[in-house]
Amino acid sequence: MTPTDHADAKHPATEDLSLPRVLSALSDPLRLGIVHLLSDGQERQWGELDAPVSKSTLSHHMKTLRSAGITRTRDEGTRCYVHLRSDDLDERFPGLLASVLRADSEDITPIGLK
Amino acid sequence: MTPTDHADAKHPATEDLSLPRVLSALSDPLRLGIVHLLSDGQERQWGELDAPVSKSTLSHHMKTLRSAGITRTRDEGTRCYVHLRSDDLDERFPGLLASVLRADSEDITPIGLK
């Protein structure tokens, strides 16, 4: 993990969010689980997430969410933090995140907190 | 599966629609364009669609939409028809299709009628 991994350059501007890309990033059970966990608006440290995958796999999913503009990540020393860009998503695609979070689907991997 | 599901080998039942799969099927500019075109509720013959892709590529996209439960297709002689499963999607994932159709994104391929 380099400092530039969480640089602003890695976060697309709100007006540049792409619908196909956002939908693609959301089209995964584990990433949907992460979005659900973050939907309370809290910023979470990656290490807090209780996901049934390896650190490298979690990192891959986090990058997918971040590069699509769904989450914003930041470093603080050696720790990585993440939060949901709810306002940005609502501004760009009104109602999309809410409908995804409201959806009752068994194909969402529950992610807890350690 | 109940008789009212209208499910068959090609079309998943409404209760079997998967959120990740629906989102994945929607995460493509051309498929979003097809969904936009069909959002008026009209059934269309495939040959009517003015898409900037080959017949075989269009057929592939149509299969992706159908197998995710987004569209229903039927044959009549040598002709293929398609319509949007708006009611089924609304029942399973309320508001999702509306938010996707409302989204203003440049990453949607406009599909016209010949």
C-alpha cells in the first residue's frame, strides 16, 4: 500500500461518475455487503470489517468501489479508512443507492464488524 | 415456482431475480440503451432495434438481459420479440429500474428504431 493509493486522483469527481461503472461495482455480493455496512454513514477502518475473504481480496473489492466513486478511502498512518459517498451518488443518480439498499436479496454477503 | 410466475427455462421467476445479477446485466452502455428504449412498455421486434452492433452481439446482450430477468423474449415464427419486465423488477427491487432510467449518464448508448 503506497500513500498514493488513496490520493484524490483515485477518486472520480461526482460529475464524472459513470452509471455503467457504478452498477458494475455494485454487482457483486461482497461489495453489496460492504455498501450495506457503510450505509449508516460511519467511516470504518478496513481492519474493522469482518469479511469472509483475504486481505488482498478485500483490498481489490475496496479499489473497485473507490474507483467507481462509491466509496472514499483515506490513510491515517498505516491505517486505511473508508466511507460511502452517499451524497455524491444521490446527487448524480437520485434514488439509486436507496433502491439498492432497500432491495431484499439473498445474494448479498453479510459483512460485520470485528 | 407457481403457475403465476411465468418462469421457464429461459426466464427466471420474479422471486428468483438476483440483485447482483440484475445490476451486472444493467452495467453496460448498450444494454442500458436497450432498457431505455423498452421503458415505454412496448414490445419490440429485435429487427426494429437500431443498435450499433452486429446481430450476434445484439443477441448476446439480449440473452444477458433475459437471463437476468430484465426482459422477456418470445419467438413468433422466425421473429424474436422483447419487452421489459418492469412490473417484475419493481416487485422484486422497488424503485431500482426507475432510478436507473432517471439517471443522467453519458455512458448510455442511444438505441433507436429503424
